[in-house]
Amino acid sequence: MAKFEECLQRLERIVQELEKGDAPLEKSLTLFEEGMQLSATCRKELEEAEGKVEILLKQNGKLHAVTFEPHSEKSPAGR
């Protein structure tokens, strides 16, 4: 989960910098773009973790690790 933590910390720093409002427009846009990418990465990792938890809970009360395949946009959600 270190990647998630690192992404979240960087995202928090970007938000703080943008909230100051003293960065030039071009830098603000670059920071915003990076923030959006980090947000998507964090969201994806959270969704994958949620899927792993769901798989574990569906194992008749027994905790068995199962490889989780994240849902692609082309496949049905199946939830």
C-alpha cells in the first residue's frame, strides 16, 4: 500500500499548493493535471482493495486469498 500512501501524500501537497493561489497559471494547470492522475490512481487502488475484501468475504466465512481481477470498462460489473 506504500504506493497508495505516496500518491495520497503528493495529492495533498498539490491541493495545498493550488489553494495558496500564488502559482503561475501554467504551473497550476500542470499541478492540476498531476493531481487528477494521482486521484485516478488512488481510486483504482481503493477499488481493487475493495474487490479483494469482497472476494475474501464470499469464501463461506473462510479467509482464502484469491487473485482479484479488476473490472475493465468492457466487462460487466458483476456486483
